Amino acid sequence: MRTEEDFLGKVGIPDDAYYGSFTARASKNFQLSGILVHKELIKAVALIKKSAALANVEIGQMDRKVGEAIVKASEEVIAGKFDKEFILDAFQAGAGTPLHMNVNEVIANRAEELLGGKKGSYALVHPNNHVNMSQSSNNVVPSAIKIAAMRLTKKTIQEAELLKKSFENKAAKYKKTLKIGRTHLQDAVPMTYGQVFGAYARAIEKDIEQMKTGLENIEEIGVGGTAIGSGITAHPKFRETVTKYIRKEIQVKIARDGIEITQNMNDFVTLSGSYRRYAITLTRIANDLRLLVSGPKAGIAEIILPEVEPGSSIMPGKINPSIPEAVNMLAFQVIGNDQAIMLAAQSGQLELNFATPLIAHNVFQSAELLANGSAMFRIFCIDGLEVDEETTKNNFEKSFGYATALNPYLGYKEVSLLVKEAYQKKTSLKELILAKGIMNRNDLEKIIATATGPCEVDREIKKRLH
């Protein structure tokens, strides 16, 4: 064990550890969830540290050798070489100061080593004086959360695009497969399964547009604002220079108002709102599929989902819609995360929002759940989905859904009476109309075939009815 000392006293640190006293204290204090700080957040902080060292060297604030050692150590952190040194719980002290100092200490000790020094001495490279020069947790952490969120959300968007494409493929395959549309869970009017799947694809497309807007909202970063965004202790050229180096890795821009960007976390609310919107779409689609696959002998059973696992520990041969059910649950979690992010964003007081660790955890979890969930939904469900065309046709024939298409020809009241009579006689509307001689089969089939969208009244058919 080595001993490090801060203004609170002495702390024992394992000899081989690259973290220091601040991390050791935080590890002891915050044992809350068992969930570690996300690796993407660590990498994003390290990117800022690398960029800050390059900026401070460029503007003459830091010795070049020290700066180069910090850059090298930061690159090693980004590469994952020191992952085991990041030991802190995702739920921790306000503003994420512990996770920030964890990175500062690891980089400082590694840079100290690179310059020939000894871990824990901080004689050549100090975590506060050098690694943290011109910075503060209050601007580094929110900026790093944005960088990590950009990277994770891009993956979410990629997976959403692939899911959209899968639905578009199904729409093309089943564009002529007639089915009964349902409103209020009751038979409504004719449509095609192509229209069903096409609508799902369009809904996802609109959600993707909103996630892209959410990404644009988090491009502004406050690095260089230090404690409250005013830039106290930072060189006048630091903010512009550090942003220039960060921009070499990812698209960011300098905040127009450093004070605002430090105290206001609403950019994350916008991003999370786009996650929530996509989650709502996914759970709605999953709900529909669970209804449409219900049965298979005593339900709707118009679609067939891939069989991914046995459905019961007691009921032989039972298959459940396991993938849509998992989609439902992950969507509920994302919606809950959005509520937590909203509460965290409004909880800041005066010049700082302390709840950034909570925002980070929920933003990252939502992005990953949606990315992984979209991939799962596509690979194990949608790509292999099939429409049972025979059952779909039988359900359509038994329904009275195409009755609406007859209104322009027979009138609402007359069609209503025919529907009632067919229901009472337990026959199809089509057979009743044919039995009564109201319309011939060819005319009736023609009307039904054009009932999935706008169409003009066939004057020849109408003429034959009078």
C-alpha cells in the first residue's frame, strides 16, 4: 500500500493502482447500484483531457513534455488500457466530480510514470494542476456526457434505420395482401398488410428525424467555462483552442453562453424526449404484433413470428411472442428514464446542476436499450415475420369491415341493416348481398378490391343498382 494525502488527511492506496485519494474516498462513500461509470463517458473525459493538454501547450500554459505525457496517458485510457482503474459507481456525488477526478488521477499517475516518476507522488504531473488545467467538473462532465451520448445515439439511429428497412421490405412483400383494419379493437375497414408495415416504417423514420435533432441540440459544449461558465482561471484562448482539438474527433461547437450551458441541462431533455418518442413507437408496434399473433387457434393469428424459445415451463408446445414482450419492457424503461432525466434537469439551483451523473446513466442506458432492442426486434422477429395469408383472408371474409365501401352505392342505412341481418344469420355480408341479388359477384369484388384507399364511385356499377 502507498499513502496519499489530501486536505482531509491520509488515504491508503494499493501500490499498483493508478487512481488516487479522491477516487479511493469516493469508492468507499458511494456504493449504491453496483453499476460502474459507463466506459464511453470515461473515454469522453479522456478525450477532453487530451485536447486540453494540447491546447494548454499550444497557448503556452503547459510544459511541452508534461503535455505530451498527458496526451499519451489519455490515449491509453481511451484505448481501454486502464479500464480496471475506473471503479466508481455511476450514482455518486453531485456534478460527477468523483468520476472526473478518477480520470484526472489515472492520467496523472500514468503521465508521471511516463516521465520517470513514481505513482502517487504527483511531483511531475498533478491531477489538479496539470491534467485539470483550465477545467472544472462543472463543464468537463456535461461536455463529456454529450460526447458519449453522440456516439451512443449514432448507433441507436443506425439500428433504427435497419429496423425501418426491414418493415419496408415487409411492406413491399405484402402490398397486395388484403386484411381487415381494426379500430377500437373492432373490425373497421379493408387495408393491406403492406399498408400496416409501411406505416410502421414511416413512424420509425419520423422518430429517427427527432433523434437527429436531439443530437444537434447537444453539440454545444462548455469546456473552458470552469466553475460556473465564466472561464475563471482559464486562458482567454483556451476555450476556442480546446474545442478545436475536440472537434478533430467529433462534431462539437463552443457554447454561445458559458453560464447557460453550465446551469441548463435541457439539451438532454430534448435528446431523451426523442428516445421516449421512439420507445413509444416500438412498444406500440410490439403491442400490435402481440395481438395479431394471438392464438394460434383461438385468436387473430394473422401473422407468424419466428419461434425463439419455448413459451412455458408447464404448458407443452406453447410459443409466446417473447421478442415483442422484451421490446415492451425495454420501452417502459426508456420512458421511465426520460422521467428521471426531466427531474434531474429541473433540479439544478443557481449556477449549477448537480444531477449530471443521473442524467448520464439514464441517457446512456436509454440509447443502448433502444439500439440493442432495435437490433433484437429486427433480427429475431421482423426479418422472419410472415403473414398467414389464409387466416388473414378468412378473417377478412368473415368480417363486415368492407361494408363501409358499399355506402356510396347502397347508402349508410341500407348497409347497416344488411350488416345487422348478416350478423343475426351468422353469414358473411358478401354472401347475404349475393343471395338477395342486390349486386353481382364481379361488381361486389371490384368494390372490395378498391376499398383500401381513395377511389371514385364506379358509375357503371351504381347505374346497375337502379
